[in-house]
Amino acid sequence: MRALAGIDDSKRSARFVCALSIASPEGVELAAARGTFEGAVGHAPRGGNGFGYDPLLVLHDGRTSAELSAAEKNARSHRGVALLALAKSLREGLLLRA
């Protein structure tokens, strides 16, 4: 937070990123996906739901990640987005091989 003191809000963009990959035992990548959760670094922590940087990631609606309900956070989560994309990629890959 000290390093960001005095930095304009327009230059405080931030995101959580989750990258997932599944590979065969031989090391061949079978599927990969990436999810992001976009926001900006806030000026002070807010909210009690979450952990780590959740109270500092200010979303486009003005709330922090830690101010979202569990259901809202799960619907937007970088991890959830990546997992759903990975599952879709696996399904499509299996259909192509069938």
C-alpha cells in the first residue's frame, strides 16, 4: 500500500488470475483455461468475506471482492471462470475424439 500511495486511481488496475492445465502422464496438454477477476487496488481494506487481497480488490461496481456474498463471488471468481472453461474444453476435446 505504501508503494501505491499517491498513485492515481486510473493507474491502480488489478486482477486475480487463475490458469489451469490438464496434461496426460506423458506430458501432453489435454486442456487449458484461464480466468480473470478484474478490478483495481483500493486505498484501504473493506469487507469481511474472503481472504488475502479480497478486501483490496475494488470491482467496477465500487464494492471490494470481500464485500460480495459468497454466491456473487463464486459467480464471478477467476477460479470458477477458469474451471468452467477447462471443463468445456475437456468436453469439446472428448467429443472431437469420439
